[in-house]
Amino acid sequence: MSNPTTAVPVHDERPPAAAAPAAAKRPGAPRNRAREWATRAPLLPALIFLIVVTQLPFVATLVISLFDWNSFRPDRREFAGLENYKTVLSDEALRDSIVTTVLLTASVVIVSVVLGLLLALLLDRKFRGRGLVRTMLIAPFLLVPVASALLWKHALYNPEYGLFNGVLNWLGGPQPEWLTDTPLIAVEASLIWQWTPFMMLILLAGLQSRPLETMEAARLDGAGNWQIFRYLTLPHLRRYLELGTLLGSIYIVQNFDAVFTMTRGGLDTANLPYTIYETFYNAHEYGLASAAGVVVVIGTIIIATFALRVVSSLFREEVSHA
């Protein structure tokens, strides 16, 4: 006869917390999500405002650029595909405006960077009244662009009562018509005057972030001022020079105020933003103007991408030095 077997109860020896980890995590997950949304909620109004103000108009511009749309012929509006973009790239006036935009941007940025570097080197030295000089040099950048253009057009360039012709008259020199004889150079000079302080501030920040120990060691080793500038200062300022060049290019490519106020786009000074304005408001070619605007935005985005990379590399260098 076989002995009966007794069933032995099996107990779960795991602690309660280990036995049900999922149950312990479930109550905390909604709290974490609520906390994350609570930190993001204050940014939502700004994000919505940014989307409404920037992205929706750009999408509308992109859609309009695909249509043959003239306000004088509203009944003949039809889908044109990429024909407006072909016209932008093949039309002689638009091509000339692109060339003018490149020349205007390149000349203003290069001269502004060089002058800004010289002024930054001056302000990096200690001298009496440096704070006042720095404030006076920054002032042109703080002016409203239209006010700056009007100042140059009337107070400086006017052939009858302008400052430049007044000085030349006092010296017995000629009396040129600045906006007629050299219109593009006149526009470039006003923009250089306005944007040089911007470059100066960026490069001054770079100069003041130089490692002083390296500079002192170079001086102790017998290096002169030019050697220190060439082999230490310029390599250190490379990222700041790139940043100033890219940011200046982004803004000057889109400049409209100086051309509109000083020359009204005449005498081969019409850049791409002014040509878009003429196409939209005078020719009433909405589709063509929108296509040209999209081209400008794409070019600006490409430049801005490089600018953001330079900024991120600057932050990484600052973190590595800290």
C-alpha cells in the first residue's frame, strides 16, 4: 500500500517591491508626464505664436508660388507648378538683382569685419574714456535702419547741404552727386557704418576670452605684438570671425530699408528683397514674387545652418575651457 502524499504549499519568497515592479512604476508615470507638461506649458503660447507668425505665412507663400497669379487678372489664376521658379532663375532683372545682392552683401560684410576687428583691438586696450568711446561706437547699430538711411541720404549725401559736399567745398574740391555717381557704393557705405559695431562687439567678446596665461608666456618667450596677433589672436578669433560673417550675411541679404530709402532701387541698386517688393506691389505678380521670396528664404536657411554650427562649436569650446 502506497503512502499518501501531502501537498506542500509554495510561498513566493520575493519581497513585495520586487514581485510587482510594474505596479510600483505605474502610479509614478502619470506624475512624471504631468511634471514634464507643467514645465513645457509656459512655452506653448510662445511656440504657437511663433508658428502662426512665421511658419503659416511661409506655407502660404510656398503655395502661392506654385500658381500663376496676377491681381489684375484674378479670374485667370491657375496652377503653374515650378514655372515661377524657372522664371526667377532665368529672368534678367531678377538675375541682376541676385548679383547685386551678392555684391552688396559681400562688400558690406568684408569691410565691416575688418573695421570691426580694428575697433575691437582698440577697445581691448585700457585707456581713459574707454567706456564712453565704446558707447559712441555702438550707437550706429542701435539706430532704426530707415532713420540711418535717411541720415546718410539727407545729412551726408545731399549735394546742396550735405556734410560731405560741405567739407569738399571748404577744401575747394568737386561737388559730386553721391547717390547718382556712385549709388551702390553710397548704399554700401551706410550699411557698413551701421553694421561695423555689430562685428566689433562679437570680436571684442572673442578678444576678451583669450587665455591670458598663453599670452603672457608668449611675451616672456620674446614674441612681439605682430607675432602674438598672427599666431595666437587670429586663430583664437577664427570662430568669432565666422560667426560675425554668417550673422551679418543673414541680415544684409534681407536688407530692404537702405535700398528703398536711398535709391528706390534705381541705378542698378535693386537687390533681391527690393525686386520682390516691386514684383508684388507694382507688377502685382503674386506667384512670381512668392517664388523669389522662397528662394531668399532657402538661401537664408542655408547660411543660418552654418551659423548655428559655428555657435554650437563656440559653446563646446567654452565648456571645454571651463
